[in-house]
Amino acid sequence: MVNVLEECQVSPPPGLVGEKSLPLTLFDIHWLHFHHVQSLFFYKFPHPKTHFMEITIPSLKHSLSLVLKHFYPFAGNLLFPPNLGEPEIHYEDGDSILMIFAESNTDFNHLIENHQRKVSHFHPLIPQLPPMFVKHNTILAPVFAIQVTLFPNSGISFGFTMDHVIADGNSFIQFMKLWATTHKLQRDPNMLEGALSILPFYDRAMVKDPNNIASRLDFFFP
């Protein structure tokens, strides 16, 4: 059983990103047809609920906000313009990620040990993306959500649901590395040694499409 302790929205620090739009490349477009990607990580965490609520939750929120300054598409939305225009990833100041904090009374060791387990035991640890919504006649679809679940005095899990359009496996792992390091050291990623090697690169002009393949790929419109 999972009990939700808090639901919140986490944004990059205000005023540091501004409005951004990223067109989809030919490598992104075909992921519009796929199911969302879900990931689940477990860690030992021998701390009580009070420690989780008073120390861990505020620290996770703060470090995530700092990292989203660089990974702002995760806080943005997949934008479907009116009149069947081409979709894009769009971020504007105030956009945010849904972040859920929960508590479970499930046996943590049973979940992580190397034996057969029911997949249904893991479903409550994974968040659902918020529903699509309409703004100025434009459909917007959230692309990323996080759920952190406490198993008191035993462990902690991090569940993620992501639209594959915003990141491949390598980009997601770089996000995880930067968030983990920022959370551990409680410092802005710009001040972390070696951080530049894992910061994302957004210049779509680097992706060449001389045969205009992207124009022949089908878009999926909700």
C-alpha cells in the first residue's frame, strides 16, 4: 500500500531560463508513437519518516530545481499547435514537473531481492503523467513526472515516467547523475567540477536532414 504524503510542482529557478522552443528532429518524431518510458530505482535509506519529511524532501526539491535550469525541457510540455502544425518541446517561465512524495508499508527487502516478484507490486511506485490540457487553442502535454517513495527505516525508491521525445537513455542518465551530485553536494551544477561534461546540448542545427526525411514522418496528434 502506498500513501501519498505530498504532491508538488518543481520549476527551474524563476527568470533563469526564459521561454524556449525546441523543434523535433527526425530522430525525435517517431517516438511520438511510443508508450511512455517508465523507470524505477531503489536505494538503501535507513532513516525514519521524520528525517524524510524534514530533511530529504526539501533537499530533493531544491536540487531538482537547480538541475532543471539545465534540463528545462523536462519541465516543459510537448506542444501541438492548432491547424496541425508541427509539434515541438516548449518551455516558459513557471512550467514545472509533477513531483510526488509517498510512503509504502511494503517489505522493501522483498522488492529488491533477486527472486520472483509480482509486477503489480511495482506499479504504485511509478507516477502517471498529468493529463494534456489546452491553452490558447494549443494542446500541451506534460512530458516528465517523478515519484519518491519512502520505506521507513529501510529504503527509498525513485519512479519516473517520461515521454521518450524529450530524452534518450543517455540523456536521462546524465540528468540523474547531475541531480544526484547536486543533491549530495547542495551546490549549483555550474559550480560542480566536471559538470560541463554531462550538461545537455540543444542545438538542433547540428542534426542534418538533407533528404527532408522528417517531413515524410507521421506526427501523432492527440
